[in-house]
Amino acid sequence: MSSTRALTALFATGRLAFGAGLLAVPERVAKGWIGPDAESEPVKIVTRGLGARDIALSAGVLAFLDDEDTLASLLAFTVLCDLGDVAATLAAPAGSLPANARWGTLAMAGGAAAAGAALAIAVKR
């Protein structure tokens, strides 16, 4: 397996683990992002949906590691999802999220978007 494929597999595995955490214990994983509302049942439903999204994207990436075109497209979809998370967080009204949520989301989701984009480009080389 090439180093790009190995890094892509590692990226997808980490994302899969994060998605599993969102699905299994949404209130714990999302509390730093959403705050105390992460413990409410309606927010848990949405958070589990995000977890399922990350699991599905990761499973797709892992399943298509040997198919350059599909892999690049799936990585592009992960980038779009991560940028959506950043945009939604930045659009939240001031004071509605924990103090570090905006910066933490920029670091985590923005970093994942950058990594996914770099991998998508590298896969096509």
C-alpha cells in the first residue's frame, strides 16, 4: 500500500472512530462543541446522525482505497461535510456555544477538511 493510501486509511479510521463515538455517546463527544444542550434527547438524535454520516463516509473511503476516482470523490465529500460543520458553528449566535467551541471546531473540522483535501489531491497524482 502506498504511503498516500496508508495515510488515507488512517484518516478514515480516525474519522470512523469519531463517528462511532458520536453514535455511541453523543453527549460526551459533542459536549465541548455544543455545550450542555448535547445532553438533550433531540440534540443526541442529530449528533448520532452526524456520527452515522462520518461512519458511512469512512467506510466508503476504506472500501475504495484501490479505486482512485471514487476515493478522490469520497474524500471530497468528507471535505464538504467538514466545511459544513465549520460554517454551521461559525453561524451560531454569539454566546450560544461554549467559549472554545468555535476555535475547537475550526481546528478539528477545518483540519480534517484540509487533510481530506490534501489526500484527495495526493490520490489523483
